[in-house]
Amino acid sequence: MRSWPARARSKARIEIIPMIDVMMFLLVFFVLISLNTLPALGLRVALPYSSNPTHLEVTRRVTLTLTAAGEVYLDGEKTTLEGITERLRSLARDSKLIVIISGDQSARLQPLVSVLDALKAAGVTSATIIARQE
């Protein structure tokens, strides 16, 4: 009687590379779908007409940052006090302006007063100073 040689049994393996490929494909698919569908959530309506409509004022927020070294940043860009006045004047012409002052706790008082003078010269009527609660 003839016998066949016994095969060496190898352990079963789970290949993880194809699973990673499928997961990456699904991730890309869902990201692309969500990017296209999220802006479409608003409802389209035909607005009625008015003979005397009021326009909404667009408000823009600007952050002024004072460092401990006395440097001044306007929306993250380093600037001078004269530059602040000119930029704020141009921004205030386009829309209503809200200025938020963020300063280092060890900053001196004189740069803050100079910034407030620059705001006044630019025609900014109100400013807010950010602080942490104790």
C-alpha cells in the first residue's frame, strides 16, 4: 500500500495588510462624503422682498497681544503702534470692529496704555481685555 508523505502543517495567519488597506479606503471615503454633504445641510428658500430692508452689520474680531518684552502683535503678526492705528482704521472702515486685548501678566502698563491710545486714534470705541479666573 502506498502512503503519501505527510505535509508539514503551517499555522494559520491573519494577514493584516489588506485589512489596513480597506480601513484606509473607508476613512477616505467617509471624509470625502462628509466634506460634500455638510455644507448642503442648509435649507434653500426663496426669501420674500421688502421695500425697506435693514442690513446686518458685519462684526470682525481682532486680537491684540502684548508680550512681556513689550512687543505688540495684531492677529498674530508682529507690528508697531503706528501700524496698529493704520490697520485698525482700515478694518474699521469695512465693518464693525471688536478688539480683544490679550496681554502677558508680567507685561508693563505703558505698552497697554499706548495700545489703548492707538485704538482711540483709530476710532475704535470699545475693547475687551482677556483675563483668567483665579
